[in-house]
Amino acid sequence: MCIVRPPLTTKQTSVFIKRFFGEWTYQEIADFYGDHPHNISKTYHNAVNRLLSVLVEMDGVKKMTDEERKQANVAKSKRYYERNRDKVNQKRWERYTTKKKRPKK
């Protein structure tokens, strides 16, 4: 028999719901629980990180390697250039044609 641990504790769940969906401030949640706002902030961020890790596991997504991240950034810059080719070339031309004045010695 396999015992499955719930992804979040009861407190993490209620803090997440109040903060994310209810848009409560950390101070309001801290007053509700009689706790310090810093502890509530840590509880909320731990809940968010745990939920994200559960979602990644469910999707079967692996973390990107450094090489994959570089390729994705290159592809992103190429897409930007393709969409904004005229603007990019115009800015390049302006930089090329305007000369910076150098101070005389």
C-alpha cells in the first residue's frame, strides 16, 4: 500500500487561497492566523514552489539544460528580429551615422 503525501499542508492551502484568490495582504492573513507576516510570506512561497513542482511532475516536463536555454534565447531573438526588422535596421543605421563627439585633449 502506497501512502500519498498531499502536496500542501492545510495551512499552506488556506494561505495560498487567501493570498492568490482572495487577494488578502500578508498582514491580513497574519492577523487571521495570529502569526508574523514574514512567516506567512514564507508559507505562501513554499506553497507556490510546491505547486509548481507538482505541476512540472504531472506534465512530465524536464528542466532545460544550459544548451537548450541558449538555443531558446537565440530563437527568441530571431523571432523578434523577423517581426521588427525595419525598426532594428533603422536603429542600427542611426547608431552608425551619428558620430559621438570625443573630448579634445
